[in-house]
Amino acid sequence: MANMKKINIIGGGLAGSEAAWQVANLGLNVKLYEMRPVRMTDAHHSQNFAEMVCSNSFRSDDSDYNAVGLIHHEMRMCNSLIMECAGENKVPAGSALAVDREGFAQSVTNKIENHPNIEIIRQEVTNIEDFGDELTIIATGPLTSESLAKSILAKSGEDELSFFDAIAPIIYKDSIDFSKAWMQSRYDKIGPDGDGADYINLGMEKDEYYAFIDALLEGEKADIKQWEGTPYFEGCLPVEVMAERGRDTLRYGPLKPVGLTNPHTGNRPYAVVQLRQDNKLGTLYNMVGFQTKLKHGAQSEIFRKIPGLENAQFARLGGIHRNTFLNSPKLLDTQLRFKPMPNIRFAGQITGCEGYVESAALGLMAGRFAAFEALGKELIPPPITTALGAIHNHVTIGHFSGKKGMFQPMNVNFGLFPELDETRQKEAMKVRGKEREKSRKYQLSQRAKEELAIWVKENF
């Protein structure tokens, strides 16, 4: 007979949805609170669960050589709802895992709505103390409502919980000029469900690139003076902020031309803007790396200066929003419990992880930690040698010196993993040059897969 204890989950994003799924599948009742559509955010467009507001990509799906692909693999081993729905809604994206964002959100919503142990409550939660001493997971993400954020801040003892994030525009494919644009993946790399030509590429010659940079720098920006002093998240900088750091910053960043040849000229361009498929129909493409705080009129004018986008029609223009995250290494314990109120756990981007899959991973862990507690058990966190363990360690222990501003949101990466033991290190050193780093990543990944398999066998 199922244990009928209840866990409250606040927020129906990727982390909240994953947490609800994990808890419910362990036989516990879930009350899932989501304020949309009663109250919308500045970035969401629907009331669906797990809506992807910034991009439609979960990034690399390569589990042997990439830490993001590795966390995909580990979450699949943990019966992740988010990975299951992503697999059902894949679109071509080279070696990355990208999805039809509307289809993906609808899949998550359908599964959540149809789970017999999940009750959905469409209302805003405004106070962290609303649930007394009941087990509760807060997964309200970077767009936590102002009233709830103030309540969390008051209990945390911190001065602030904020940073800026931005979203990129989406373009209708049929408005792109393919006499200038072309389809190609970098180095013609073929990924899952791809054919080596998964991105739309828009090449720029030297004069075109620098004219574009000038326009970016001069373009009218959104007024964010009321939040002056709030930092940007370094992993998702607005394109014009990157341009302000140096006229060639973009050409060595998201506009790098390496691995691409313009078939119209037979040459490698000076810079390349890439567009990635955003829906299964292939009618919408998003501008990779083009998060922006330009005003909408400026975006339409400036982005149409890119060769091939002269007549571009935008399904959505970019924007900037203020995000919320905790000083988690100070405020959360290793069970993701909020130290001032231990019945409450936090999950997702509000903990200071960054990225869709990392947010869902923290939701997965918070859900299982809470469920085990409700069942009178204790779940030991996954080993730090795994991708799940590495991102968990980052938000609970690692990368914190106690100094104000030192803790920053971070994606999962191999820099968060402990060094290899002597045996694996020797194996990685058997190759030379650039292949050595690749070999090291492979050894890190294989160790993680082996140790995660043991953890899953013991706890699932």
C-alpha cells in the first residue's frame, strides 16, 4: 500500500516537474503549486509545465566526452521525466539534444496532469511560511515572484538574491534568404537525429561584422536602472554586453566561424551567426548566443543587418529579466534543506545551478531527498565523481569562500569533478597532444557512469 504522506512543491518549471514526478513515483502524494496562468511572469508565454523560455537546447548529448551529455545519461538512469519527454520531442541539432519546445512542455504537462498521486493547484504562493512544518520543495526558478522572493530573503539573512538573465529571438525559417544562408553543422558533425547540416548559418565578411558590432553598441537598450548593481550571469550574457568587452569577443565566441564553409563563396566567413531549429516542424529557428537587452525596435533593425536576415520575421524578440538565486553553499545543507527552515528544500535554478538539465537534476535530487525523508529513510547524495554529484556539490559545498558575490550560478562541467585516481590518470596519459584532454574526459565519464550505476542500484 502506498505511503499517503504529502509533499508540497512550489513551481511547475523543469525542476518542480521533475521533483513532483520523482516523489509521486515513490508512492507519495504531491501538491504541485504553479501560479501561471493566474499570474504570468515576464518571460513565460503559456501555462504549461516545464516551459523553456530561453532556448530549446539541452546542449550536448555526448555522454563520453561532455559533462552535460553525461548528466543526461545519469538522469536517464534515474528515470527522469524531463529526459523522457526530451527524447519524445527531439529536433535535429547536431550532437546536441534540442527539442520542439511546445511539444516538450505539453508532454511534461500531460504526464504531470495524468499522474494519480499529483494534485495541481493553480495559485501563487507568497510566503515561505505558508506550509508550516510540512515537507516542501521550492522550485520557483529564476523568475520567483517578488513577494515570495522577499519572504525567502527575509528568512535567509542575505542582502540580495538576484542577477540578470536574457533570452534570444526566434525567427520564421521561411523569412530567411537562403541565397545567402546555408545549412551546416560545425565540421559537418552528425548528431542524434541529425544529418550534419542541422544549423542555419549566416556568414559575415570583415566589413559586415564590424558594421554589425557598431550597430549593436549604438542600439537602444532596455532601461534597467531600477536594478542597477545587479550582476549578469556570465554564462548567458546579452550579445551587446559581449560586444562591449571587445570588438572581436563575439567572433571568438558565439559567432566563431570555425568548422564552417560558405557554399556560396567557397570560403570560411569572417564571422558566422548560427540559428538552431526550435520546433519539430522546422518552421522556427532561434538565434544561438543572441540573448539581448536591446529594445524590440532596435532588435528588428539591427538583426536585419545580418546577411540573410534582411527580411526576417520574428516569432519572438529577445528580452532581459531579473533572476533570483540563493547563496546556496551558505544556506542549504547536503540534503538541499534550507538551514533556517529545514522542512523546506530548494531545487532548480534558484539554488545557483544554471541550465535546463542542471535545474531538472536538482529537482530530481530534491524530490528523492524529500520522499526518502517522508518515508523515514535517508538518501545519501550521489558521489561527487558523477555529474549529478558534482552539480549537487557545487550548490551545497563547493565554490564558496564566504565573501559577498563569490558564489555564482554555474553549468555542470568537468572542472567540478575530482581528479582521476592514479590508474585512470595513467590510462588518460597514454595518448599525446590534444587527444590527451579528450582521453581524460573519457576517463572521468566512465568513472562517473560506473559509480552512478552503483548509487542507482542501491537507492532506486
